Amino acid sequence: MKSKWTFFGVLAFAAFAAFAVAAAPVAPPSTGTSTKFDDLPDSRNPIAYKSTEGQFSTTFPTGCARLHTRTNEPGADSPRTDIYVAFVTCERAGTTGEGCLVNVRRGVAGGLTAKAASDSVMNEIRELLAAYSVVPARQTPLRRDFGKHGTVEGLDVQAHPQSGTGDVWIRGLLRGDDMYFLVAWKTAGGLFNDPEYALFFDGFRPWVE
């Protein structure tokens, strides 16, 4: 099957070499599918988490035990009632200007052509860059074959403000009819060398077993 992302050369930002990621710590045991983040104490370790509603699993950084969640709120975030939309946002405890989020949009690509689905992911990434007032420094197309879980494709973008310090990391993913957007930010900089954020991105799986 032809990749949805073969036209990246036309749509994507100017490409740079793939970036090196610091070695990630070993993920702790999962909290399970029924655990609510609001019921968890603050943690001194990264926290593995599964969302059956959002159909994803990842490991949030230290201090992100208490997350803010919302699902299918009316308005621009959920233009169709048959699309499941969820936001899971972490503002890292004890810090300012630092955190990460997962935005799940299940079923949003249903009925779209491959090009239209990829365009939608690209447009959302552009909107996120504008919202954080940053410009891309590196971008890397992604494609991973997870066997029975299917193929996941997308784009990884590392960005900075045009002036001053700070890092923003954005990853847009497409799996079947579902789109996932991962974002992390760190106004002090050093985001791309933080192994816990590397684990947040690279350990992300758009399914739950």
C-alpha cells in the first residue's frame, strides 16, 4: 500500500537530519486501564498509563501524576458527535512553563482520502506551531509497522521561538481513521535532551491491549 506520507517533500517544512534522542529510562509498571490520574499522588518517577477511551498508552514524566483531562467537549474541538476527542494535559509539578499533552481524535479521518488525512495532520501541526509562537528547527517523517496493530505514520517537529529560549516538540500521528497529537514544551530549554520526554514520545502506542 502506498504510504500516506510520500508527498512530504511538497507539504512538510524544510527537512533536517533526524535528531539523536537521549537514552530513555525503563518504563515503570502500568497503572492499568481503570486508574484515574486525579486519584494518584504526585510521583517521583515516570508514570506509565493506559487510556481505554482514548486508545493509547504512554509514560508521562515525573511529576505528571495529576493530569487534566477532558473528552468530547462541544465546539471546534469536536465538530462531529461520532468523533471521540480527548485531551490529557500535564503541567509538570514544581515547575513553570513545562509540560506535555496528548490530543486524541478517533474516527476523524473516516472517509478521507490518504492525501486529505495527511493534509489534516499537517494543518494541525502548523496550527500548533503558530499557537506556541515557534518555528520548526528539525522535522522527521515517521513510519512504524506494529504488525497486528497496523502501521503508524506521521511527522515529528522540534521547534523554538524566533527569539529567546525555549523548546516545543510536536508529533502528529495517523493510524487508520484515528489521529494523535503529542506536544511537549519547556520554556527553559533542554527539552530534546530530557530522557523522560523522550520516553513520553517514543514509548507512545496508539492502542491498548
